[in-house]
Amino acid sequence: MNNPKLIDAHTHVQFVAYKDDRDEVIKRSLDAGIWMVNVGTQKDTSLEAIKLAEKYSQGVYATVGLHPVHTDKSFHDKAELGEGGTEFTSKGEVFDYEEYKKLALNPKVVAIGECGLDYYHSAEYRKKQEKVFIEQIELAYEVKKPLMIHCRKAFDDLLNVLRDNRHKLQTVPGIIHFFSGDLKQATMLLDMGFYFTFGGVVTFTRDYDEIIKTVPINRLLLETDAPYVTPAPFRGQRNEPVYVAEVAKKIGEIKNIDFEEVSHHTIENARSVFGI
């Protein structure tokens, strides 16, 4: 089995933004030695992530979960999708535990999520978001897989939920995707055993430098969150996993370490979290 050069720990190549060239996008990535984890956000995108992973003998994996904004029937997103995104409206999906469990047991599924809390888009659905998040924590506990957590403008409540359910977290509890909290919150999550991903935004703003310097390299992973948040120098184009190399370069620059060290540690971290 070939070893990767980098791993994009959070991407969405199963999304409609790639409907015309999905296989080419994946081939570009794998040819460059970049593996990927396609993250589910609803039942349909979770299933599509699995189908995509099953097409490849190595290098393509999936997560299954219900994103907090998709618990909100009124959620409608256009502008936030950015380059390559497409307009969509949430159906206000109910988390069907048994259906998601069936998906989660697939050997190509490496985490539960994208789950968590999002008060930026859907603050009025806080109670429902919390209920669905706890159900996914319970699923992760049952199937013994880590969490892929989304959190925006809700870190204090997220920490409270995680503390209350700490006995259900794995030894390696999971990843805080695209961390946007403060240093104190980052320290608390580190103490709980969580890992962190950062993506293309770090290539065009310095807002995350202090956090990245603080989080140990043995707790960092790379992501693109493609098709969103395309890194420099590709701003204005649709994002894709091969661009995760730009994130690795910037992480190395911020932490004053070379590209090879970033590659080595982030791959080992991905293996530790996902068991791949």
C-alpha cells in the first residue's frame, strides 16, 4: 500500500459542486499523493461519501453525520458557500439513529459528523441542535469512532455538552474542524484530547496564527473544506483536496517548521484519529 504525502482530513467531494468532474478531482488528488476524508452533512451526503470511498481501494474515506444547520427547516445558504458552492435549502432533517448507525458501521467510515453546534446560522434551533449533537456523540460511542465536530459562535455551549458527555468520548475523541474559538477554549479542548484542523483561510488572514502556534503539531491536521474557502493563490476558483498542500505550507510557515515535518505529523495524527 502506498503512503500519502498529505491527508485532507475534511472535504466534500461528494457535493454537487463536483458533479461534472468528480472522478478527475479525486484522481488529481491521489496522483499527487493526497488522501481525503469526505465528510457527510446529512443522510444523503453521508451515503454519497460512502459510495465514493468504496470506489477506491485506498486514499478515500467517509464520515457520516448531520450538520447542525440541517436541523433547521428555515436554513437557506447561498452566499456562505463561496467559490464553487451551490445554493441549497435545509430540509430540517431529523436524526434517525438507526439509519445513521447502519451507515456508520461501514468500514470506510472513519468518524461521526459533521456534527456540533452553529449559532451563527441557526441560533433559534439551539435545543434541537444540542439534542442531535448528543445523539451523535452516543452513536460515536456505540460504534467506537471519533467525532468530526463543527462549531461556530457556540464554543461555550459545545464545551458544556462535551463535559456532560465526557464518559462517552473515545480515548481519541475526535476533531474540532476549522477551529474558530479563542485560546482558552482551545486549551480546554486540548485537555479533553481533541485534535484540530485548519484550512485555506489561514493562507489569506493572520487571525488564526496565535491559535496555530499554540496547538501542538501532534494535535494538528490539514483540511480544505472543499468546495469552500479556497486557499491563496487559488482564490476565486472552486476549492479541491489537492490544494491542501497550500495549507500545509502556511502551517509550516506559521510554526516555523519545514513542509516535510508538517506532512509527517499531520499524517500520523490522521492515522491516530481515524485509524487509517
